[in-house]
Amino acid sequence: MDSNVVAIVGRPNVGKSALFNRIARQRIAIVFDQPGVTRDRVAREVETNGHRFLLVDTGGLAFDRTPGSDDPLAAETRQQAAVAVSDAAVCIVVVDTRTGVTPLDEEVIKRVRESGVPCAIAANKCDREADDYRADEFLRFGLEVFPVSAEHGRGMDKLIAFATARLPPVDAEADAAKPLRVAVVGRPNAGKSSYINRLLNADRVIVSDIPGTTRDCVDVPFTIGTGPAARHYMLVDTAGMKHHTQMSKTSVDNFSLFRSERAIEEADVVLLVLESELGPVRQDMRIAGKIIDANRACVVLMNKWDLAVEKGITEQKATEVLRQMLPFMSYAPIVFCSAKTGYNIRRTVDAIDSAASSVRAKIPTGILNRTLVEATKRTLAPMKNGKRLKVYYGLQVGVDPLTIRLFVNDPKLVTPAYKSYIEKAIRARFGLEGAPLRLFLKARSRKDGAELGAEIAASKKKTAVSAR
């Protein structure tokens, strides 16, 4: 998608993120009346008017001592914005018509024009037709000027038409490929952004020791291979997820946490990044709980493993401790890696692919039921009030998340321990590494054979369609 990028740039606090959200038709970038909120490049694939492109929001370009340039990460923000312009096929410069032309507007427009990228000016905050005259002040730069209102949606059609008309043709095969959405989550300073930069071998997202550096969820396209065999990913760098008692009482922190939680829900696979020296702390367990609640496939990344090795910690011992502390994440594979040295970074991609494959696996009904028969013979089902649980049959009824329905004599007879035992037996037979597995019990008697057979056939058909 790099050749099909529309970048939004401008000085701080002119409404770039609001315009981004309006074009994307989603609340993706954080909008807040404070300079310097956006730092990284926030991107989202957009499809409109028959065109599909990558829309990129950038941090405010503060080249002098203007509000926002006191941010300790201002230099990194400018660098990210400059890279976004160099990658773009079209550039939209956002200005504030209420304040008029400022020296910083002139500097931003000058630098964008020097890049040679086709560009136009979005004259923002023209909320009414009577306000459009304020946009005329920006005609002096010799660029097309579009009076718009990001807040109310005025003027969007003409602006979008300008941008899409200047996009290069996209390879139909690559355009049709839906990328695997991978959310990278964890506590602040766990190394999420460093991991993404190491994986891409580029400074794609800002890395700093300052907690809270990443605020928005940053989408990063990533492709391995070429042609039909190419694998497409969308990495999502998220803000560090703090417990609400550790958060400052600012709207930006609240928005960041909400965006991170939504990134988990929208992901195909979630990478839970932990610090090897600290191991899983209480907040890591809370984040893991959110992943489980969302029924998302998961891979656990033990980052900064180089520091743990220096202390003599082995992967075998660390794995044992992790499984004890996170028993509810036993299905998630663990990869020990180091964003600093590059150790095992390639293995993390293999783990992602494996989890994504598992979550959409189709389990043969015959083999599933042989597994259930063997499991129930090996360990007798529990009894309640003199009545024993009987498992008659099982079949897969859904994917992503994997869902299996068990037909039993009485669902009330099952215990959490026995349900967990059945799940482990299924995982032991089919693998399903990284994929959550849901088991639902439904009451059936042996006499309901004909009805049961019809339901099984219908469920098989439904599962096959959803897997496609």
C-alpha cells in the first residue's frame, strides 16, 4: 500500500486527526484540543468511491518554538511526518481558517511542495457556507484549496475526489488481499514499538524511554514475500495499557486505553508483550483477561530476553513459571525474543501465522468424537445426586473463535474441572496453538438421534461457509 498513501499533514492543532476520522468514517485517531497529541503516523485502510488507499495522520509539524514544540518527542514527531510525506502519493495540508495564514503554515506548505508530492490545502473549520470566504486567503500558495469542516463533514466529497484522482493504479491481486490484523499490546515500556521497528528493520514508530510515548493505535502495513505467495499483515502498535489507578486523569490517557482495548477486539491475532526481567505482573494478567474476554488468538512475547540471559535465566525455567502464573493463557505459545538484538524476531512471525491458522481450523467431526470417547473412557465424568454426566456427541459450529457444541444428557452435571479436561483433550489431539476454544453443552437424549443428525449436518455446512 506504500504507493497508494494519502498523508494528512499540518501544524499542530489545526484538526488533522478530526479530518482523518471523518474520511476514515471511524473514530481512530485521538482528537483533543491540545497541541502535540498525535505523535506517530496513524494509518487506516479506507475504501471510498471505488478506491482503496492507506490514509495516514501525522503529528503537528512544529519547526520553531510554537506550542507543541516543547514536547520532548517533537523531533521524532517531525521525522515521522516527513517520512509519511515521502511515502505518500497525495498529500493534504490542513490549515485553520479561523486563525488564518501563519508563518508555520507557510513553512509546512513550502516543505511539502519541495517534496514533489501532489498536494492540496484543506481549509478547515469552515462550518457554514458563509465561512468559505476565509479559505481564499490560502489561494496565494498556488495550490487547490478546499473549504471543509472536519467536525461537520462539509466539503469532504470534493477533497476526497481530488486525492483519489491522483492515486496510482494498484495491483489488483495485492489490493484484494486482506491483511492479517495483529495487535501488539502490553504495559508501558514493555518494548512494543521497539519490536515493530525491529521486525520491519525501520524506525516506523517512535521509541522512547518516556512512558506513554505511543498514544494512538498505529497501523503499520507489513508484507513478507511477493506474488501469490505473499503474506500481508497489518501490525497495530498500541498505547501502553495502565491500570485505571495508575492513569493520570487526562482525556488523552482515557482515549488511549479505549483505543488499545478496541484494537484487541478488532485483531485477528494479539501479541501480548511482557518484560523478561519482570515476568507477568498483575497488570499483564488484566490485559490477558481482556484478550480472553474478546476471544482473540494470542501469542505471548517475552521481550528483552537478552537481559534475562545475562542473569542466567533459561527458557525452560521461564516457561514453567509463566504457565504457573498465567494458567488461563496455557493455549498461547511463548516466544522469547529481543527487539534490541533481533533474537527470535523471525520466529514471532511463524507463531503469528500458526495462531491465525489455528483459529480458523476445521475439525473433522469423526475424529473429534473419537477423541471425546477416548477422553471420557480415560477419565469418568463427574456425578451429581447419583446422576453421571454423559457426552453423546460433539461437533464444531464456528470458527474465529473456534466453537464446539457438546451434546450431553444434562449440562448442569458438568464441572469446570471436567470441562477443562475435555478442552485439554481436544487441544492435545488437534493442536490449536494460540487459538481460544469455546465449549457449549446442550441437552440431548439418545432418542433424539434423527433430530441430532439433522442439526449436525446443518452445523457442518455453517462451519464450512464461515471458514471460507
